[in-house]
Amino acid sequence: MKLLKAISLLVLTSLLLTAAAHAQPKLGLQTWTCRNMTFEQMVDFAVKHKIKHLQCISKHMDPGAPAEETEKKKAVLDKHGLVCYTFGVAGTSMDKEKNRQLFEFAKFMGIKVIIVEPKNLAEWDNLEELVKEYDIKLAIHNHGRGTVYGDPETVKAVLAKRDRRIGACIDIGHVSGAGHDVAKIFREYDGRVYDLHLKDKKVEKADGKDVVLDVDIGTGISNYQGLFAELKKSKWDGVMAIETDNKGFAEDPNKFVEGAAKFFKANVK
């Protein structure tokens, strides 16, 4: 009996080590990229590009929609082998019961992390209570310079005071466009990066001012080489969701998404 237990323990340990060794990011789609599409068109697009993991915006999956609508959409996703692994950026408020709606939606969908960007830092008190009640993570999304979480120091200040289930969703393009090294920021968030937006930016001068432009992933200023090294080192296995703010790309995102997927596959090995 002792021998069998020892063998079982060795097998389990071996399996866990193997799983850890092969842990790597998964490719996803932030459906803001498909903002000009209906839910059905977005589903067809994801199927076409063989992207399983979806981060849905409210146009495609609305937490405030009637339960019947959500059930029907979930059935469509299930039918096509797609997973709404998160949604956002979700609006939040000082009203705890209104925020509860987000967590109830996540619970029904089987979502483990919600992407948020609370404009009022006081909202974190009731949001943290809901995180503890539902055991569902929140990830702080950042926009660019001058926004609430545009400075990573603000994100770190929130994380330092809150439950570890509150982490970050690093928008790689916005972080880079604001002048920060995404690899350094990933490292400084110390294991609390729960989602990544696969995006790239470049900065150009116009009338003496910096203009941040959305570009094809891998062609901008983001330190992707350093970031992928950090992901590999930490065995990060979350989702990198392809996203673009470029209106031109969004009109027909096929080429943009194809290029992003190719870039992802070339760097995740």
C-alpha cells in the first residue's frame, strides 16, 4: 500500500511538473476589434480565425441583458467551441448591488476574471467585497497617459492595499504608448497580471505634440521581446487578447488579426 501511494505521488508530481513546463499564453480576441460586427458576425469571425478565447464587449455579451438573451448567446458560443473567458472593460460604480450584476453574469458564464477600470478609486471598497464573496478576480485595465490608471504606479498602489484576486489587465499598446516598458511593468506587478491586451502603438510628432497611433502588432514600440521572456520565465498561462483601436483596422480586421496571430505563434514556443 505504501509503495502504491509513493508511486501515485511520483506520477502526480511528474504530471504537475510537465504541465508547468508546458504552461504558456493562450491567444484570444478582444471583441472591441470586431466592434462593427453583430454578435453573430463576431462568432463567425472567431471561428474563421480559429480563436477560441473571447473577451467580449457589452455590444456582444451584455451583463445587463435579459437572462434569456444571455442563455441563447452562451448556447451559440458552446455550439462553436468558443469561450467567453472574460468581458470588459466593464463599467462599475459606487452602487454595490449594481456591480453585483457583473459578478452574477460572470458566475453564470463561468468567467473567472472581470476586466474593469473604475473611474472613482472609492469604488474599490465594494468591489473588493464582491471579489471575496464570489471568488472571482478583477483585473484593472489601463488606457493611455492622463487616464486614471495610465500611470502603473496608480495600479501598484491599488494592488498593494487589496485582495490578491484583484490584479491587472495590461493593455500592452497603451502602456507602451505612455512611455513605459511593458516587460518591466509585468515584472513589477509581481504575479498579479491576469490578462493582457495584445496591441501595439507608435508615437509620432504632429504640431510639436506626441500623437499615439495604433499599428500592426510587432511593428510598434512595445518591448515584446522582453515581455515574452518574462511570460516564459514566470510560466504565465493567461490569455493575450488581440485588440485594435485603429478605426481602419476595425472596418475589416481580417488582415490585422491574421498578422497578430502569426506574431503570437512566432513568439510563443
